[in-house]
Amino acid sequence: MKLSLAATVAAGILLVRPGFAQEVAVPWMTEEKLAAVRAIGIDPEKDIEAKGNYHWRYKAHRPLTVGGYSCPVGTMVGISRNIMLVLPPEHAACRDAKGGDVRALRLLPNGAAEAM
């Protein structure tokens, strides 16, 4: 009986622990960065593609407005300690106000964007 109880508790800890580890926030992912991502049209809960210690990646399920640029569905938004990048899918590009194609944008903390 004691062995069965110990095995059940051990299995429970092993099964619960990996899920718990995924939800632990990294110190560099601030509410300011999440607010900037929400402001361009990303839903942090639904659009997450990858979550790691040094880089989080989101994939847009709707068109995004990034500063003065518009980006298509499928655009990737990567966030790391030092930079927030917006990368459109290979087959498309973000467009500026004049209709020009932009292949990469740097998202600034204030919500503005600059072409790279």
C-alpha cells in the first residue's frame, strides 16, 4: 500500500512538473513587451509558437498593424531580451504607407516600428 501511494505521488509530480515549468515567466519578458505585442494585434495566449529562456515567438492569425506598416496573416513576431522583430511570411511582405515592401521590422517599446 505504501509503495503504491509513493509511486502515485512520484508519477503525479513528474507529470505535473513539466507543465508547470512551461508557465514560469522569464524575467526579461515584461508587461511592457506584452503590451506592445497586444497593441499590434497579437494575442499572447493564442498566437504563441515557441516559448524559451531567451526567445519567444508568436505567429499572427490576422493582419497586423505595426507602426505605419501593415503585415499579413502568418507574420512572425519574435521577442528576446534586446529586440522585438516582426517578420512577414516568405511569400508576402509588410507594406509601408506608400505601398513599398518591407521584409523585416524592429518593433520599438513605444509601439513605433522601423524597417530593417
